[in-house]
Amino acid sequence: MYHGKMVSVILPTYREKNSIRGVIEEFFATGFVDEVLVVHHSAEPGTEEEVKKTKARIIHGPKQHFGYSAQTGMLAARGDYIIICEPDATYTARDLEKLLVFGKDLPVVFGTRTSRFTILSGAAMGYWRKWANVLEAKVIEVLFNTTTLSDVGCNYRLLRREAVERVKSQWREGGAIFTLEMMLLVVREGIPFVEIPVTYRPRVGESTGTAHWYQLVKWAFLFLFFIFGSWFRWLKKKSV
């Protein structure tokens, strides 16, 4: 509980068998978390056994991919505050209270990994990845004339229940781009939000989506294409 409100943490999982138990225990140790929901679909063998050693609840998603799992978790969560995070140990539960503090006043709190003082040595946030995220975030900021943004790919964020209820009917993406879609829906709907720096640590295991430079280039172009597409649809809707 946080100031009398229930806190749920959503952990979509795929290849995090070696880190997920520690991440779950770290969240419960904060004293704020009422439930941790691990969304499981075709996860690495042994993952479920690790989760069962904790107080977390396992639910099964309809399809593999981060977006589908995040959506399943948010719809199943009982909390007033819903936290989405990755169970690969890149983020720390110590930052949870920061999100909750801002969440008292604002319906959405996005994390950002672009502060040089919160990126730990060995974290997968090199020069080009950092500035690609900043560029894409600034494109959103300018096109939609919205609040300051610096990171479109951070999967550590808080949404109050009313924010989820407001945008869930507009979810279209189920893959990795859902992180960006959720941000754009919040911006387009005019839902108040803030972005705060969160600690970014080295990942336990290798990422399947951004392990190589050409994957980063691919995602950079996909994100920009998606941002401009969303902007054109927003303009069209406003003109009607």
C-alpha cells in the first residue's frame, strides 16, 4: 500500500529465468507493493519454477511479446497504482518510491534512462542508443507540443488506474513498440504526466531485440515512422 492505495507491479517475462526471482523479491522488500503479476507466455524453461518460490502471481498472456504481456497484466491488476517493469534486473525497485511520489499528483509517470548520473557502468545505453531515444522523444515533444520527454523506450513506468481505463480501448500494438504507443496515447489524450530519471543497470542475460547495432538502427526508424503516423492521425482527428 502507498498512502492507502494498492500498488501492483507487472513483469512481462520471456528470457529472465536467472533474474526474475531477485527482481520480485526486491519489489516486495520495498514495503509498498501489494501484488506482483508475472505475465508468462512461452517463457524460458525454469522461469515458472523461479516465480513459484516467491509471493508473485503467474498469469498467462495470449501471445508472446512485451506489449501483449503488459496489456494482460494491466487488465488483471487490482492496484490503484500500476507499475510496469522488466524483470531482467536493468531497473531497481529502489526507484519505485520516486514513481509513487510523483504518481500522487499525476496519473502517469515515465522513467527515463538518459541521465548520465543514473546509467551504471556496463548498462546497455551507449552513445547512439541514448541519443536516438532523446531524438525520438524530442520529436514527440515538438510535434505534440507536450511536456518534456527524453526517452521513448524506458519500460519502467507508473500508470494510475484511471489512465489505463482511458486509453485501453485504443491499444493496437502488442510487440515491443507498445512502449512507444502507450506514451503517444497518453500525450494525444492530454493525460497529465511527468518523466523522471531512473537507475539503469547491466542486464542479466542478452537482449533479443537490441543486442546488435543493426537492430538499434531498425528500431530507430520504426519508432520515427510510428511517431509521425500517430501525429498525422492526431491532426486528422483534430480537424474533424
